[in-house]
Amino acid sequence: MGEYSVLYESTASFASRTESWHSGLARTIRFVRSLGVARSSRIVRCAWVGADALAIRYHDEEWGVPVWDDRRLFEFLVLEGAQAGLSWMTILRKRDNYRAAFAGFDPQRVARYSRVRIEALLRDPGIVRNRLKVEAAVANARAFLEVQEEFGRFADYQWRFVDGRPVQNRWRRIQDVPPRSSASDAFSKDLRARGFRFVGSTIMYAHMQAVGMVNDHVVSCFRHEAVRPTRLRSRRPPSSPSEAHAFVDSSQFRGKRRRPP
């Protein structure tokens, strides 16, 4: 019986130590997850990204990349206006629904939306069914076309608020990033004078961040340097859509994951 007693005690002790180890590991995993640090495979991202796959993809492939394509700029005007009072992730998850509802973000088609079409959109569960926001998107499409008529491209109008070149900020913490700037104040004021709606300075600063007019990736984020168009320093802004695509080719941004030093 002595041998069996020793064996039993040894087995019980081993089981107890194993259970304790697993318990400690579980606590460690819960603690790490609770930190909310935006790291994945040693990649450092802006802290607002979190662990959501859609947010990570948007941050890594789009946010802060300079945009000179008018339809893309109109898309972000619609989405940023819809976001007012809501989280950006709410709108990002509805993005495909917005694309379908607003004719692929074609401002010419959206500008022709009738009252009947607007009422139909207000019954669409795939978008934010706020009358003021839906009507603003249609009104903004009409104002957008007027700006194109005046400047040739909406991009030419929009980018003049930063002298045609992205503002390169060097924030160390996400808390340091401001909610607005003097440029977004001027941009917002001019848009409102032209009849645009849902274009307050805070909304327009978020828009400027999204389309790369300002680089607000924190310096430790692997995208901070990646979204800086190197050719921008030595040449004028693009003067045509084809030049813009060559100037900021999306292939030079996607898939690049630089490890922090």
C-alpha cells in the first residue's frame, strides 16, 4: 500500500501543478488582452485600431493614404457625414451597403436622386436611416458637382487647404492627436458657404485624416513612414487622375509591414 500511496500523492501533486500552470497561463492571456495594445505579429499600429479585423485592414491599407480621386473623396464625404454622432466602425461595417445605396458613390447619379428615392433610402436597414444625413448626402453631391465645375476637379479644390501636400505630423501618443486644426476650420467654413452639410470642422478633420491630407499615424506605428509619398517632397501635386495614381500607387502601401526599430 505504501508504494500506491506514494504514487497517488505524486500523481495528485503533478495534476495540481499542471492545473495551477494552466490557470496562471489563462490569467496572463486575459491580462494581455485587457491591455488593448494594437500589436499583431510584432507590428505596432495606432492604438485606436484594436483587434477588429476590419479596422486593422482599413488602418493598414487606407487610413492616411493620400487620395486625389474625386469619387473616393466623395465616398469619404458621405461616410464621414453619416458617422456624425456614431462610431467609425459602425459606418465602416455598413460601407458596402452605402456603396450600393449611393450608386457606387458616383456624385452625378446621387445628385439626381429624387424625393421618392430619398424616401426609399430611409427604409434601407443597411444604412443609417437619418433623414438629415441622407438628404445631406444628396445635397452634398449637387454641391460637389458645382465645385468640380469651378475647379475642374474636387481634389484640386480640397487639397489647396494644405497647399497640395500632406501635413506630416509626428504624434507620439494617440492622445496628442487634435480633433480639428486651422486647416479643417477653413475647409469646413468654405464647404458650408458652398451649401455642404454635415461638414463641421471635427468631421472634416477626420475626413482629412482618412484621405491623407494629414498624416496622423503615431510615429511608432509602422504606417507612419509608409504613407509618406517620397516623391511629394520634390514635385508638384498631381494634375490629372492618371498622374495621381502613379504618384500614390496603392501597391506601394499595401502589404508593407515594417517592424519597428
